[in-house]
Amino acid sequence: MPLSLKHRFLQTVGTISFLCLSSITYSESINVYSARQEGLIKPLLDQFTDSSGIQVKLVTGKGDALLTRLKLEGANSPADILITIDAGRLYRAQEAGIFQPVFSEKLSNNVPKHLRSKDNLWYGLSMRARTIIYSKERVSPEELSTYEELANPKWAQRLCIRSSGNIYNQSLVASLLANNGTVATEMWLKGITSNFARKPQGGDRDQVMAVAAGVCDIAVINTYYLGGMLKSSNESQQEAAMKVDVFWPNQLGRGAHVNISGAGITKASQSPENAKKLLEFLTSPNSQRWYAKVNNEYPVDPKVGASQILKNWGDFKSDSLPVDTLGKLNMEAVKSMDKAGWP
């Protein structure tokens, strides 16, 4: 395909910002496709450039659109690294043959085994907890215990959560399948869907707003959304966030469900060594502290402390289930959610 036609073709793929291929010099730069918003990754990439002298060309877009683009580009893709959210999406990219193995002592030291691919194809960059929030006015934390207990009829018409199409919920259900098996999880799904206060809708911030407004008493969210609301300049979001608190489930058992944002080096990379340097940088203590402070996410490196907002929610035990299991069980999770009638 002539280069000019290829330029026009790539502009049409997904809702992705366009990267001018003719401006790339592979010996001095690397190209990153990122499903993270620019403001949540570019400051770190700029720091990497300042410290290494390696320029980073950034393309941002939706995770599924980026994966489609990478498949279409194949071996001719300019991308050196794919950054995306949720182990389920990382696993999809792995199954599509997008990544090449990365062997690095620094990465192995910085990222625990359960937060990376067992084949070293991708590594967690930040950790997010999907947990329970509750109304400070209408719920006592003593009423809460586990994810499994959310199916108890006492929560009928009191629970808010996103749709079954949300990858975060799919991964939560995948974790229940891995820990409890298919029969128990499908029984749980029937119980939890009967407890919905409304048809699942909106994002995690919308669930917080709903609890604050009295639409429901509890919700399941990723905590970094709550952190963002607490720091928001939007008074209504800040006020809503102040009306809820975080509860860490399953603390006497396996621990709270966690997931990751992560990255891997593409098979098409023309500069894998420089790409590896960027991955090492993104998992370094300074970058991990930045994730915690700016993005309200937990460091993947257990040696790095959390930010003050995260500390305010208290220490918690997290599920050590290998996160690639969430990807392996994604299709079963989706089928089970559909079977239970989770919209």
C-alpha cells in the first residue's frame, strides 16, 4: 500500500489521535499507543524523555480501537509499546499475538508475579482496587463483609453498579469464577442482579453520585474514581464523594479484587531495547509514586508507599490471583453475566 494511502487509512481506524509516521526516527524515538488519557500518562513520558534523551511519540485512543489498529497494521505497525487498562484487555492483545517477551531484572523486581504475564509478555504499571463504597448516613460498615454477601436479599434495591459490558465488572466476575467456581458464581449473579436499585448505567463516578443522592445505599467502583472526585474542582462531585466511604471486602479470606493498567512491547517494535527502558522507567519508584499521587492508583511495587488519599482509606489485603486469569476467564464471565440477566 502506498504510504500516502496508508496515512489516510490509519486516520480512519477508531477514535484515535493520528501519528505522522514520516516524523519518526526510530533510532531516537519510540512510539506508544495508549488507552490511558493523555493527561494520565504524558507527564511521565516527558520525564522519561528528559532523563533518557529518547523521544516518545504518543497515540491515544480507546483500548479496543487501538487493538484493532494494531491487528490491521500487523508487522508494519510503528508502535513499540501498547499501554492499556485492565488485565482482560492485555490478555486480548496477548491472544492476538501483539506482544513479544520482555526479559528484565528490573521489571521482575518491580512488578510482582501475579501482576504480570506469566510469559513476560506484559507488565502491570499501576494497580486499581474494585471495591465497595457505602453511604455514611444509611449504612454501617459492620453490615458489609464480602463480595459474595452482596447477593444477600437485605441489599434488595440498594446496590448500584455499571453494566455487564464494562471490562472492570467482567474482571470482577472472572475473579469470582476463579475463586468460587461456575455454579457458585452463577448463583451469586442471580442474587446480585435482583438487588440492583436501578438498571446498570453510567460510569463509576455516576455510581458514587447515585449513592450520595440516595438512589442506592452501596455501589461497586474502582477507588481511583473516588480519589479523583475528592480532588475535583467540581463541587457537586466533591460533595458526593464526601458522603461515602470505602469498605474493603473479603479481608478474612482472599482479599479485595485488584486489577492493573499495564503495557507490553509489540512484536513489530523497531526499537525494543529503548521500549524496555521505558517500561523499566514506568515501574520505577518515582513513576509509581506519581501514579499514586496524580492518578490515585496503587503502586504495583509493594515497596512504594501509597499517596495520602489512598492511606486515608486504610491498608487492605488484596487478592493475589494472577491477573492473567482474569483475561482467560473473560468470555465465561460475560456468558454468565448474560445468563443472569445483568444488563
